[in-house]
Amino acid sequence: MVKDRKLVLIDGHSILHRAFYGVPDLTNAKGLHTNAVYGFLNIMFRILEEEKPDFLAVAFDVHAPTFRHEMYEAYKGTRKPMPEELREQVPVLKDVLRAMQVTIVEQAGLEADDILGTLAKKAQAQGMEVSLVSGDRDLLQVADEHIKIRIPKTKMGRTEVEDYYPEDVVKAFQVTPHQFIDLKALMGDSSDNVPGVPKVGQKTATELMVQYGSMEEIYAHVEEISKKSIRESLIANRELADLSKVLVTIRTDSDVSMDYEASKAEGFYTKEAYDLFKELEFRNMLSRFRQDQADANEDIAATFRRLESLEDFLGRLKKIKDSQRVGLFLAMEGDCPVAAAVSAQEETFLYVLPREENVQLSLFEEPGQNRGREGEEAACAEGLRALSARARIASFDIKRLYPYLEQDTTERYFDILIGAYLLNPLKNDHAPETIAAEHLGLQIPGWAERFGKQKAGEAVREAPDRFMEYCCYGAYVARKAADVLERKLTETGMDRLMREMEMPLSLVLYDMEREGVEVRREELKAYGDALVARIEELEKSIHAQAGVAFNINSPKQMGEVLFDTMKLPGGKKTKTGYSTAADVLEKLSEEAPIVKDILEYRQLTKLKSTYADGLAVYIGEDRRIHTSFNQTITATGRISSTEPNLQNIPMRMELGRRIRKVFVPREGCEFMDADYSQIELRVLAHMSGDEQLIEAYHMDQDIHRITAAKVFHTPFEEVTDLQRRNAKAVNFGIVYGISSFGLSQDLSISKKEAADYIEQYFATYPGVKAFLDGLVAGAKEKGYITTMFGRRRPVPELSSSNFMQRSFGERVAMNSPIQGTAADIIKIAMIRVWQALRDSGLKSRLILQVHDELVIETYREEEEQVRQILLENMQGAAELDVALEVDLHTGDNWYEAK
């Protein structure tokens, strides 16, 4: 019996098409585009959760001519072809649906909407409730008291669904479902290949339908239509209107049926589907299969133990010290450890540290020196340190663990976070649960899913069993995933990169964070006060020049003042008003003094909020700022810093540079600042092998003046400052894959002049052109680029059908190997400098890294030794065909040292 049951029908191609354009591009490790399939499944899961149907079927068009196709193509040629990135996902979706045991209905000679219309009406006739899901509004004509049309809209991965019963159709379009056929035929739909009647848009078609009720009645009274252009178009295009009606009309009586017994909405989460979801990298959907994995997870969780005494914990650590691989996971609350979980061989155990009120253990103190908890944390730390001296330790985010590990070497350590990042640097959510899903096929809930926004201390008190399981899984995943990730890194040629660069670097960055840098709070306040004074001056000047007071921080008000009130040229209107973006204002700054003041005002207010006010928040009790250095964020491998970001301090304007004056060395020290000179250009010379560019560097003269002489065919001594500036822009622009448009904007010249500059540059350095072209070709073939040291960066954009995305991919393919290699070189230099300082027994410490710049807090009596260490290890960090040059300066603050 099917009466009173519910059927959900889904328009396969239509929803897949909607999802393709609504979900950002996704590709799996094999380079297969998956965004449309991902979006389709999200919509399907949502519909299933909302409808809870008894039966489910998905209809597809068959790629064979249908009656309506033939009619349209005879009149106007073939339909627009489906993008290749979408086409390749159709069979993938069908494979997924079959694996989920979802009924697929398709029949040669019938379009999907004919199938859907017929199945919906037949089901209704049998007493069923039907929900018909499609992105095609043509199906609104099928809406009935028992047939609901559901039209999803997907935008940036989020889905909204519009629901239509007959009354909803009337409310939205002022016509009944049956009349909707004529409405659509009249107004047409280019996206659906329905020509319609020229000059008759939706508004006119609606007015005609409301007045006359049908297309037949409209034509019966066509001579009465007052608007001449509409009347004449209707008369001249009657044949087109009739064709459109045929194209729009959905068959509800076609020869198609479905087997309800085989179409029950159940049993979706099969092992075959799970394997496909893993292959497609739909990790956040794998949790739907968790119930089917419950037994396997229970077997793992059965090995988890919570230990009640510190003695038992320390005793077990001693027993496993010779294990092949030990997983270690620390649960932290801020800088304070709450629990330690350890996984070795077939056991995983947890020890929760006792809590005392108002006791905090800082990671920037040695645990043994902590004054609280009666030495319990010190004993725990000593036990872990002794374990790490013998066993191979695997962990997640090892930087947090270094206070509790031996720090003589990282050879025995493996960080699964870093390993997963190297394998896919485009991801930004390398959490333990996502690593487990991607690399172990293990479904475990993350912190937010288990505990929401609770802190570790709250979780261990309120849900001790769940807390134990979470931590123990962390240690278990670290141990198990480390072997898998090591193997994958070896397969991709990045095992040495992991072992010799990224793991040692993690210890260097931990030490730099621990050291921090002193900031003088009183000088920072004085700097902020000076900014406020200048900001107020500028505000008065801007209002005076405008002749009206307005909110300078409001782009809308500023646009109206500049382009409506003051009538300045070059106003570009957007949906929200005039654009006041920096590039728009900079073009006006020479002829309008108010614009110069506005640009300065913007810069100073940002300095005030971001640095004068923002930095003060991070000054600790030790008067130092301890920023966080991140090595798993950027796609190119560059190090970044957060809380606060010390790598984004402005350098172009003097007032911005002056913020560095508040950063000072400790007593008895000075800052020594060493900066690579043009490292990316030198990397380009080496990697391209261009003889002219290499020779230019060997001449040991101004590289930009040499380039200008060659590009502009001017004797070296006669190169003008303008020619040198232009050559410098081209030199650095080439590194970043700059286009002629981008260069024209930078130099305020025509696009043709910029194209000529680039053409002359490549004629001068032909090896560079061949090298960059080769990078793009190689990336298209392999799907990724590599640095000199083997770091990979996937470039999925190169296979996009979107021109802008492909162009972006080409720039990435050209600049990532250069930027990534430069980033690798600075990392090598950091490791070598840090190690040399330690090996030499010096007190001086590496404390900051900003792009190509290293800062050493140098004891004055050690200045010469530190100078030699910096020069030797930075210049020797890589063997290139051109020398690595280093600019080195000292000073009593960061400003003077730079």
C-alpha cells in the first residue's frame, strides 16, 4: 500500500547544475572536480531530513534527442554545451547514488521534467503526498494540492529552499500552475533555452496573463493591445510563442513508472558509499556513516583507560619508553595542561592533572619551576620528557608540547598537523578528526561536536567519560596517522622536507615564541597620542576642504561628498554607492589635496587601531609580546604570525615605520637585523637558468638599473630614475606573475605600454619566459607545482572553465615555486642560525622573523660572533647560481636596526 505515504522526487541534472554554480570549486586529491556532487548531496540530505519520505527517486535526462530538443534545435541550433567540470561530475553523482541505493530513473526520449511530472501525477493519483525538488521553475505547472514543488538555491555552500503549492504560485506570479505554462512561453527563459516572444518580459507577460487569462485569449484580442511594439511583436512571433509553449509544457502522461519497493528511502549509508565519500574527500559528510562504524570505534575505545594516580601514569610511561611509536596528546586550557593522553602499541591511557583554584602553568616557564600544584605537573613533565628521550613521539601541534619534551633534537618527533598540511596546503581545517577521517577512515567527533564552547576544565568536570575519549582518540590518531602520513610524504617526495625542515623549524618557532620581544608600553602610548593629534588635524582639514562635515570612515558618505558635492572626476558607482577604494582615490590624489589627506587619514586610523591600541593588549607581565608563529597556514609555505601579527607592520610610510621604535632589546643587548636582498629575484635567476639575468647579478651592480639598461636599450650610466623605477616594477612583477593590466595600474601607464615593457623584459631574459611557461605547462599536466626543495602546492584552478580562475591558476603556477623556494630558504637559515647560536653557547637569541628578515636580540659582547653566524648561515642556506646577499644592521630598537 502506498496511500498516505510520501514520495520525494529530485531533478538530477537541474539540482546538480544549481549546485555547480552555487558551491565554490572543489577538487579531490586526484584532481576531480566535486563541488556539484557535494552541493547536490547537501541539498538531498536536507530534503530527506525535512521530508522524512517513504520513497525517493532521482530523475536524469538521457543524452539522446527528445521531441522538445529536436524542435528547439531545428529552430535555433544546439543548446549551450555543459561545462566540462560539470559534465565529469554527472557519472560521479550517479555512482554515489547507486552506492547509496537511491533509485535513478531515466528513459531515452524523455527529459527529466517529463519523468518527474508523470511520476508525481501517478503518485498523487494513488493517494500519495509528493515533494518534487528541482531548480527548474517550469515544474511549477505541476504544483497541486498534494504535489509540492521545492526549488533550492545554493550560494557559497548555503542552501535555501522555496516551496510552492498552487496558492504559492499564484502569490509569486499572479497566475495558476496551469497558466504558468503560457506565462513562461510568452516571457521566455534564456537559461532554459526557451525563446519566448521578443520585447515581452516577465512584467508585460504577467500583465497580459492577468488581463486575458491564457495565451489563446491574448492572441484572440491581440489587436486590442495598446502598446504598439508589444502588439507587433506578438503578431510577428506567433510561431515562436507556440514553439515556446511546446518547449515549456511538461508531459504528465509519459510511459514511465517506478518500483516503490525498490525505492524505499532507507539504507543509504553503505560501505560502498562510505568508500566513495572518502575518495571524493567529503569528510564532513562521513559522520553520517558513524553509526555503521560504531562497532569498530567501540573496539578502539575499549583500549582507552583513565589512570587515577600519578604513580601509575609515570610507571606506564617507563614501560613504553622503547616503543616503536608513541602517540601523545595534551589537552590545554590556555597555556595550562589539563590532561595527558598517551597511546602505544595496543593501549591508550589518560591522566588528568589535579586542578587547583587560580593556578596557571605558563608554557613560557620550565614546568619544573612551577610554583603550584605541589610539583605534580613537574613530575608529569619529567616523565614525558624521559619518554621522549627514547621513544618516537607522534603528536598534533607539537609546538604546544615542547615544554614537556626533550629539546635536543626533533629526529624522534612527528607532528601529524604539519604532515597533513604538507600533503594539502590548501586546506585550513587540519583538525585531529579531519586527519583521522582523511587518512585513517576513522570517524570521530571533534571538540565542538562533543563539548560546544566549553573549556577543557569544564569538560573534564562535567563530561569526564567524553573528555577521556576525546583525548585518547587524539593520542591514538597521532600514533596511527603518523605512519600513514610518513608513507604519503615519501610517495610525494616530501619526507625529507618534513624531517629536515618543518620539524626542526617547529622547535625554532616554539623557542622564538617563548622568548618574545620587549615592547615599551609608555612609548607605544606616546606613539598613539601622536597619531590621534595628526588624525584630528586631518579631520578638520578634510571637512574644511569639503565644506561639509561628514563621517570620513563611511565610504558611502565620502563618495557622495567627493563625487556629488565636490564633483571630482572618476566616480565609479556600485550597488552601495560610489567606490572609494584606495586605487580609485590614489588616481585623484595628485589633483585633489583632500584625497591625499583622506588617504593619510585612513593609514593613520589603521595604525592607531591595529598597532597603537592593538599591540598594547598583547604586552605580558614580563613586558614582552609573545606572538604565535604559524607554519601550517599559507599555501606557499611562508611563515605567518598572529596574536598579534608582527609581519604586517607597514613600512612604506615613515609614521608606519616608527612603530618599530617601541620594540626594544633587553638590557645589555642590541637588535641585529639581517634581511635577504632581493631573494625572490635571485631565486628566479637560479631556477630559470637565464644566462643574462645570472650575469646581471654577477656584475655586482644595481640589478634594476641593469635591467632598465637592457630593456630600454640605454647605456647603464644614462638610465634615468624613472626607467629604473619602471624596471624595478617589472622585475618584481614578473616574480608575482603580473599581467600587463596590473603593471599598467602600478606604473600609471597604458596597458599597451605595460605589455611592451613585459615583452621587452622577456626578450632581454628569454630563459625567464621559457621557465615560467614551463611552470604553467607542468602544473596543468601534474596538477601541482614544486619548490626547489620539493614542497608541493596544488593548482586546481588551472582546470577550471572560468577564465578568471584559470588566469589566477597560471599566476599561482608561476609565482608559487619562486615564493615557496624563498620561504624554504629562510626556514633553512632560521634553523641553522638558531642551532649555531646554541652550539656556540651564546646568550643571544633569534626572536623575530618577518618574511625575508631575521632579528637577533644580541648581547653586545657577542656582536661579532652573532654577525658571523648570521652571514655564514643565511648566505649558505642554499647553493644558487647567484649569491645570496644579506643586509645587516644593528640598533637600540627595531627601527634603528632596520
